[in-house]
Amino acid sequence: MKHVATSKFWDAYDKLPKSVRVLADKNYAIIQVDPFHPSLHFKKVGKF
């Protein structure tokens, strides 16, 4: 699966706290290896 990020994404990414960027990078590494990894699943919260 190919992933592409816009410059708007990178602007927002750069503004995140370092701890959040590290977590995002770890999850991106997981999704590259296994896009269906259970830790990447969303759960329903309320009406969302």
C-alpha cells in the first residue's frame, strides 16, 4: 500500500509534541508492515 502525505499534513505533524510524533512514527512503521494489524483498528466511541 502506498501512503502519501501533503505539505499541510507535514505542517501539522511538525507542530505535534515530540511524544506524539514518536507514537505516530511507530504506528506508521506498523502499518507499512501489516496494514491490518489489530493495534491499528479503530473502536466505536459513542455515535462516532
